Amino acid sequence: MRQVTVTEHLLQHQKKSPMATGRFTLLLNELILSAKLISREVTKAGLVDVLGFTGETNVQGEKVRKLDEFANNVLIHRLRRSGVLCAMASEENGDLIQVSGDLPHGDYILIFDPLDGSSNIDVNVSIGTIFSIYRRPLHKSPGAPSLAEVLQRCDKQVAAGYFIYGSSTMMVYTTGNGVHGFTLDPSVGEFLLSHPDMKIPESGRIYSVNESYWNSWDTATQSAVTHFRNAKNARGKPYSSRYIGSLVADFHRNLLYGGIFMYPARRGEDGSYSGKLRLTCEAAPMAFIVEQAGGMATDGVNRIMEYTPTELHQRVPLFVGSLEDVRAVREIMLRGGCDTVPGR
Ligand code: AHM
Ligand code: MG
């Protein structure tokens, strides 16, 4: 069988998609090279001094791990010189990362989570890099883009995807023409098409949620989770529970097998509810991918793709996966008078 590299696949799709230009291919190629460098470092973890913490705390108030920092630096360093971006944002950086005036720049905006699931790094569990790409609005202001130009409605994404560093390294991405998966063949250093036109089963058999938060959920959320634990659901028997605690890995498994990943809003110490996952670099790209694969993504009620972020590191509740399963949650939430979903 002829093996199609990710670059060949991109070139074939360029002909079909008016937004896909040589510059866009360049952007994806830089992302791919960055992911290969990250993958190389991840597979060496344990042999070289890349495990553990740097001693710093990031904008989210979390301790930064050495591999988090490595992945973030690789992406920023490579992409800011790509000549095709005007701004970047990373889960690890508080503010926008501007592409300075003395470097060539373009119209694309890249938002990424350099190493998602980083609490799993030190124990050899799958982690990933998530990316989301927008175009700068046409009537742009002079100079570097403002935050308002970056915070676009999620359905304005022109591409989204992830790299998963697991038993093999894979890239899964969409430009709005379906979802395609490529596996890195380490012997030739290329991502080869292994999962063309991925579709998520309409209903699944797996639910993924951190149930230790049960007592901090509202009753509608508890009912939604119970739906998958008992037999009164589309499957007619309890779903299997699988939770890795690495969004990319949990999402990827559910994309292939069918099911739902949930990170509901939790009640904090002040009594208010909020999600944990970040809208721009986690929920929005996964929502774009899952919808392109025939699935659904909501905050419990509202479609994630219709959100317009109000801040760079905004958090949202996330329910993502098979169409019927996410729909079932929505019905339960609406019936149960869910009060944990923030207004859009
Ligand atoms: P991170 O981006 O700091 O790694 O945090 C996001 C991760 C997700 O990958 C995962 O789904 C979630 O946090 C797990 O959180 P929890 O430990 O609260 O279940
Ligand atoms: Mg993350």
C-alpha cells in the first residue's frame, strides 16, 4: 500500500480547500517538526534530566514541569520564526506572544497547550500537544493584533488538532474537511496517514470523568453522570468508566471507541461553579475536531463552537464525544435546571 505522508495529504487537500495555502502548509509543517522534537524528548524521559519541576509556577498557578517548559519553548521558538503567524498564545503564558516586527509575519494566529496532561509526564502515561488556528480578521488594526482580534468565536477556527505521545506518536487534525490521523513512523521520521476520515461512533460505551469531584457537582451534573452508570441509557447497561486524566488521551480513545469525556463545572470554596479546562487551547480545538468527526461538544447545554472567549485563559465545563451521549447530557441538564453553566 502506498504510504501518504502528512505533507502529501496537506498538498492534496490544498486543492480542495480555498483557505489552505502554501503558507498554511508551512505552519503545519513547523508544528509537525516541533511535535517530533517534543516526542523525541518525551521518549527519552527517565534517561535524561527532563522529569520533575522547574521550580516556576505558571499563569494558571500550577507548578511548571521541565517537559512543559521544553515543549513551550520549542513551539514558541520555531513558530515565531515561521513567517506565517502574527500572534500566538500558550496555556503556559499569561499574555499574547507577539511576533516581533523585525521577524517576517503573516495572518495566522496559533493557540496551543504545549503539553497537556502534564501531571502524567513522570509516570509514563500518554500526554499531548493541542493546537488551534485562526486567521486574523480582514479589517485588521495596524501593527500587532489586539487581544480582541485573537479572541474570535470558536467556529472561526480554520484548523485544530493534537499530537498524542502514546504507544506511538500520532497527529490528528482537521481543517474543516473531516478528521485525519497520522502515525509517526520513527524509522523514517514521517507522520503517515493511518486513520483517514475518522468518525466517532454515534453513541459510545465509555464515560470518562473524574468522579472524585462528585460532591462538588450540582444535582443535574450528578444525574448526567448517573445516566452512564446505570442501565437506562442508549446502551441498555452501564458504560465502562475510563479516565486517564490526560485530555488528549481520553479524547483520542473515545474518538476511536465512542463515548463521552466530561469535565463538569465544580463548586469552589466561594460557592461559585466553574470548569477547569481552558476554552481557547483545550475545549475549542477538541470541539472542532469532534464535530468534524460527527460528534458533539457542549458546556453541558451550549455548543462550545458558539462561544466567543472573553479572556485568553477562560475556563469552561466540557462534555465532548459521541453525538447521542452528549445530547443525552444536554437533555438531562435542561430538565434538571442546571445552574452551573456560565452564560455565553
Ligand atoms: P493541564 O493542561 O495542566 O495538563 O491540565 C489539563 C488536564 C487535562 O488533560 C485533564 O483532562 C485534566 O486536566 C485532568 O484534571 P483532574 O486531575 O482534575 O481530573
Ligand atoms: Mg492542558
